[in-house]
Amino acid sequence: MREDALILFADLQAGIADLPLTVPYADLRRKVAALVKLGKLFGLPAVLSGVPTMEGPPHVLDEITTGFPELPVLQRSVADSFAAPNVNAAIVATKRRTVLIAGVATEVAVQLPSLSLARAGYDVHVVVDACAGISARTEDAAMRRMVQAGVKTTCVPTLIGELVGDFGSAEGQQAIGILFELAGG
């Protein structure tokens, strides 16, 4: 998976991610930070999309900008980030076909590009613990719709196992460290 995967971070920004949603904000940030660390550890390209606010450009979670300081925030005005020409071009440019998506809100910023990417033939994995929804009921409906369309669900601990291959390697030991951080160790 790691040779073909990229991460799409969608709307993980102030004014959206910090709303009271289905996941406590601190927990969401912790899972996003772990996903960023995994991306850096395994050399996964990342695409960062956001929507402008009344105050100006989106202010993305520090966990993302610290981990990927070179990553531009691709602003869009459409709900489906894959329909935004700049985001679409960035994803296509990676030449990777497995997309790991993290974002807020699951019902919009995650679901809509997931469905579009799946229709376009991408292998889409929603990283459920690095996403948050508006309500448990609407997030569940979005997850069901995505799964019915062939989108897969996963979580950061599972990705660690899938990406690492061998826990005895130097990368494997670093990945175990990320796993222990997630478990509170």
C-alpha cells in the first residue's frame, strides 16, 4: 500500500475542525498528528484542501503544517474537493491510486471526494479516527453511503500495521512508537 498511497487532508482547519462534533477536538488532533507522522515516516505525499473563511485563508491544524511545512493549502469553493481543479491536479500529479482521507465534516468534506474518487477508480480509505462528523446519525449515514460505493474504512492503528510491514525494522520501531503514543503510552 505505501508505494501507491497518498493522504488527503480535507477541511482540518479552524472554524470547522474545532466545532463540537462526533469526536472530541483534542482526540481528533491527536489522530491527525499520528497520521501526519505516518505520512512523513513512510514518505507518503499529502494534499491539503481547505475552504476560505470570512477572515481570509483557512488556518489549518498546526499538526499538519508542522509535519508538512512545505504543503500548500489548496483553497476551493466547491464542497467536493476532488471536483476542485487545483486539488484534483495535485492528487493526479502524485500518480498514486490509493487515497487515505482525513477530514471534517465526514458528511461533506470526506464523503463527497470519497465518492468522486471511487467513481474515478481510486482505492479510497477513510481514516475514521482522523475524521469527525456533524452528528453521530448523519456521520453514520455518510459512512454507510461511502461503503456501499466501494470506499473502505480504516483507522490509524490499522494503517500502522498495513504500512510498516516489519516491526523489527528501524521504521517499524518508529511506527510502534506512534502506536504507543496513540494508546496513551
